[in-house]
Amino acid sequence: MIRPGIRERYIIELSHYTRGTVTYHFRCTAKKRVRRGWLFKRICNVSGKVPNLPLAFRENVLDFVAQMPAGSTHEIPEFYKAQNGFHTEIA
């Protein structure tokens, strides 16, 4: 998961010995505060020589902080931690 202010760009390269290589360049736009969270766009440009690849895909994201249930002992990875809970999203 990428989001503004944490990790704004990310590249994944997949290689197959007979099919070739595909590269996914992820990025996100600046976030905009809304009533209960933040809105931003996540964009992925795709490149490679594999047939029928999409050129790009985009999604709108609502990022918000969810509260931990009382008494919860679940560990939350640092990337998702927020001051009063953890980040979650609808995309």
C-alpha cells in the first residue's frame, strides 16, 4: 500500500524466463482532507514487452484511521500505525 507522506512511489519488476519482464510504476497524488479521512489517487503505469499489458490503471482511495478494539492484542505493522489506531482504506 502506498499513500501520500509515507511511500509515494513504488516500483515492482516481474521477470519470467520465457515470457519477459513487466514493470509496474506506482505513484500517488497529494492527499486532500475530507470529513473522516483523506482522498488521493493511486496511479500505476505499466511497461514491458509482454502481450496485452494495460498501459495504466488508476484508483481513487479513501484513507482513514480505524480504532483498535478494546483489549485487542493484535500487532499492527509500523507502516499502518496511526496516533489513535491504524490506517485502512477503501479503494
